Amino acid sequence: MRSGILGFQPERLKQLRSASGLTQEHLAELIGCSSGNISKWEKGSAFPTAHSFQKLCTFFEVSESWLLEVPVNSSRSTPSFFRSQVSTPKVSWDVAHARLDWLEEISYKLQESLEFPAVRIPAYSGDIRLLSDEDIEQLADECRKLWGIGYGPITDMLQTLENAGVVTAKCHLGYLKMDGVSRWSGVDDRPYVLIAEDKASPIRNRFDAAHELGHLVLHRNVNIDQAKSDYHLLEAQAHRFASAFLMPSESFPLEIKWPTLDGFLALKNRWKVSIAAMIKRCQDLEIVDSNSATRLWKGRSARGWVKKEPLDDTFEFERPKILSRSLRMLVENSILSKSSLQGILGIPREKLEELCGVEKGYFFNDSNAQVVDIRLRVNAPRTSKVHSTKSTVLDFPKK
């Protein structure tokens, strides 16, 4: 018979450790126990003692109740799509995976009181191995038509995603080779996108977001095993989608007077894509032949533009808005105080602030601490695949 803290949730500990980039051995050393104990706690074959349980709460800065709460995420049933280099260490994947789990849970809990924008993402339902470049171009075009955004440059990629019902967030993962991760939730049928901020390039972040949109549109019906076995194919398809979405074949070629490096540089401010992406797009659309493309790539390298291109520093980073606005709506409408929100959402404060896109120390400055937290009558109950609750429902403002 297992002894220790009954109700302890093994998945919570694994999330905390993974999100912090710690191995079981390192965590054991930091809290003064054996790695074997950590392993047993994460497997659920043993529970921590009251003393060890308190050490975990203190070390990770979480409440006891949160470690006893069943996590809300669909990571075991739906695949996560990672935009990263092949040489990326596994620990970086674990960090991104855990943060995405938390993003999904934060959103789920906030939706108990807020009505988020409806999901409007077209999905490819066929065999991905039969998906042609023409199909990908058509699906990128379908997104633009569905959202009524025309064929011009995308002003704000993250806002475009959020308006279509995608919950987005940005955070530092601690690994330069990890760019982003996305998932369709099996809990609320909503798509989630997490963009890494470790590479300080607004242009790169925009393409990463478009790449994750590609996964959401093209690969919704891919299972976990296929996501692993066909990883390179899925990445290539998402890359092609991102190019087609950001630089539509209906409009982008019309602005290319001469396919030269200087010509692309002149278009960069308007289209907000890298020169490298423009060269690749011209190859895809057969605007340049292989010899011309080779000269462009060599010229780009000769000018020293491989690691950093001209104008990169002139763009501002796009910021996710849906979660930060959600927090402020709940606080400003006296539904919940900041301290209560922190307690409900549960994850470590600094990581919570980062995922929600609010300033550091947001939860420390609680001017509404005396607000009485009450639940009003149900306005529009939400169907849940996990459990049903009754709560105040506020309409999320239209953008």
C-alpha cells in the first residue's frame, strides 16, 4: 500500500520539472532526495511524504492544492508540432511541451468565465503523404478568404491567429534551436501556439507563427505516431504553407520588378518577411531558376546577411493579447482579484506572467485584493470534455 500525500498528481511534478529544464537527478539534488524517489513520484508508483511534498511546493513556488489538482491538457491524446532543428536536445522539447500544457490549462480555466473568439481554422482531412504543393497553396488561400484579409501583407501575424480563435503565447524556452510548438486541444477543440522568444528577431517570429498555423491547418488529423515518423515531411509542408500564407501567389510576385537582393530589401518593410524567405518563395513560384537562386544565396552570404539581415532591428515584436486582456477583464470587472487568479491558474508566478503576456510583478500589484470573488448566474454554459462548471460568462471584445 502506497503511503505519503494521497491525491498527489504525478503529472504536475513532471510538468514542473520539465518546464524548468531539470533532469530527475538535478531536481533530486536540489531538494535533497534521491532521483529514484523523483522517478517513482512521477510514475505514480509512490507518493511524496509530507516533508518532501512541502519541499516541492516551496522549491517550485506552487500551492499544495495545485499539486493535488488533476491537470487539464490533452498532450497524451493529440500530437504537438515542434518547429526546431534536428540537433535540438530532447530537454528543450520537454520544456516547450510542458509550457504548452500550461498554456492550454490557463486558457481552459479562463474560458470558464470568458467567451473567447470562435475557432475558424480550415483543416485538411486527407492523407498528408498525398498533399501536394498546390493543395498547400490552396489551403493558405482559403485561410485568407475565410478571414477576409485580402492578399496584402499580414500586419500582425499573432493578432490574425487570435482573431481566428487560436490562443497564442510567447516565452523564453532557454534553447536557441527551438522556435515554436503548436497543438489542437483535445479538451476544448481549440488550437494553441507557443512561440519561443530566445531568438531576438521579430521577422523570424512572424514566420514561426505562420509555420505553426500551417501545422494547425494541414495536420489536424495526424496522430502522435505519425507526427513522429513523418516529422520531416510535416515540417516541409508547414514551411511551404507559411511562405504561401505570408507571400500569396496572387499578389507577392506582382511587386517583384527584379528578383535581386536589393529588390527584395526594398520589399522587406512592406511584407515583413526575411530576404531568405523571399528567395525561397521565388524558387517555389519559379520566378527564378536554380542558377539564379544559387547566385542569390551566394550573394546573400557574401554580404554577411546569413545570421542577420538589414532592417531586422527596425521591426517591433508582435505581442499576444488574448490572455493578458482576459486577466484584465476579469480583474477590472471585479470577477476575480489578481491573487485569486494566480491561485486558480496555479503555475509558478513568473512563468504565469510570461505565458499570459503581462508585465513582471503583475500579480504582486493587486489593487483589487479586497474584491469578493463571487460566481454570478450562468449566462451561457460551456460544454466541457473534462467536467462541467457554472460560472459568469463575459463576452470577449471584438477586435
